[in-house]
Amino acid sequence: MRRRRGRLDAVAGDAAGEFETHRTRLFGLAYRLLGSAEEAEDVVQDAFLRWGGADRSTITTPSAWLAKVVINLSLNRLTSAHARRERYVGPWLPEPVLTSEGALGPMELAEQCESVSLGLLVLMEQLTPSERAVFILREAFDYSHREVGELVGVSEANSRQLHHRARQHVHRRRAGRGERVEPSGAQRRRWQGLVDRFLRAAQDGDLAGLEELLSAEVTAWADGGGAATAARRPVVGRARVARYLIGAIGKFGAGAGAGVRVERAEINGCPSLLGWSDAVLLGVLVPEVEGDRVVAVHIIANPDKLRFAARQAAGLSRSGGPPGS
């Protein structure tokens, strides 16, 4: 019996090693589907348990088998998640994820950052679960429609239809952007400089400087979930948003008290701000850029949604990596 137990442990070890090679990709897939890092973690763990109990001699392509399991588990959760979000207090925003260390995959390309942006994840909330799955598999993971159909359980023709409808909806809701043209490297560097100036003005309380960087119809959304103080309706307009941001960030500025600070970090592929009180993460601010202006600001203050990012930041701090002030 002891020999058999050792053999089972060896098999389990091999299975675990194989699974780990796919973990980041599976987490990124589940997160894009659910908009929740903690739920994505649960889905990946459930997939691991199913992988451990499967007859792997019958699995010819582990990556596809695991992706299908993660998709099915995520789609099952989406229906109940939508029902909960209909009762949500104030605006609903996805959970923020620190991405500088590759938690959601590479972020070198514009489309890689776009696929996890808070703005896009919010837009995808309006898609049906099948549309969302097809859109993500095509746009973020570059699966063919034949592969998407097999993973989602639809025909290749239906995959094309679902993808077309999802793209139409997303582009229509992007306020006139139409078909998105990926920016050049030079444009991306200009955007980076714009975000840096925006974050510096917000941190310094520079109202005039902040207004110069905002679009006329900029909108700020704040997600407190009823558990933290936050605006329950979107704040719209350059002057109103600038004053709102200065007030919201001001409590973390100089003189706000010992242990209260603002740090920079990359959140969902975008340079962002983290507000801390000692070791407690109180809020995350993520700007969205279009052209030469900030067109949207997303603020997450719901403590339930900050747990994952706080754990990430703590781990990076122990290892000596970012974020930093």
C-alpha cells in the first residue's frame, strides 16, 4: 500500500507540474471572463482539482482541455454574478490586478494591455456570457473560430456571429471610437507621459494642471460597493472631475498623517495610484487615455475588491519589487 501511495504521489506531482505551466494563462482567461480576481482564483483551483482526477491518458492537448474546463466553470458563475451586480450599490467595477509582474500575462503590446483594461472589462459586462467568452478568446487569445467553437460549445458559424455582435456592441459603446486602431510605439510613449503628468498633478493637488489633462466630457466612476465612502453616481465634466479627484486623493497627500501615502503601480496594464493607510490598501485609481487626454477615471474602494491587489503588493514589497512611491 505504501508503494502504491508513493506512486500516486508521483503521478500527482507530475500532474501538478504540468498544470503549473498553464496556471497564469488560465487565471488570465478566468479573470477576463469574470472581472473578479478572487473568483478567477477559485475557478483555477477547481480546474486543478478536475485535472488531478482526470484520466490524462485520454487528453491529447492539455492546454485546450484546461481552457475548456475554465470556460465552463466561469460561464456557470457569470449568470449568478450578473444577478448580484444588478443589486450592487453604486457603480460596479472589476477587481484591480497588479500586472507589472505578469499576473495576467505579458503587457508589452497595446492589445495585451487593452484586453485587461478596466474600461473594456466594464463594457463586456453588457455582453451575454457566450458573447463575452467568444470575444475574449478571439481578441485576447487569438483562437480561431473553429477552436473557439470547440471551447465554448458552439458551431464555427455561431462563433463568428457571436464575435461580430460582441465587437459591434463594444465599439459602439466606446463613444465614437469605431474600429480601434492600435497606437504606434511613439503614441504609446506619449500616452505614458500623459498618464505620468496626470498622476503627478493628482498627487500634488494641482487643480489647473489636472484640468489641462482631462477631456471635456471626462467621467469618473467610483466603486465603493456600499462598504466604503465613494460617489454612487458617475462624476462628469472636466472641472467637476478635477475637483473630485483632488479631494479624493488629498487625504493621502503630505500632512495627511503618519502611515498615509500614495504609491504608483501598474494596474490592469495602466500606470495607476494606490492609496494606503499603513498596510491597508484603501483605494486604487486607474486613468483611461484616448488621444491626448484622460477620458475616464476608475476608482475602486470596495475593500472586498482590494484584497487580491493588496496581497500582490505585499508580496512584491517582501521581494523588493514594485510598487513604489
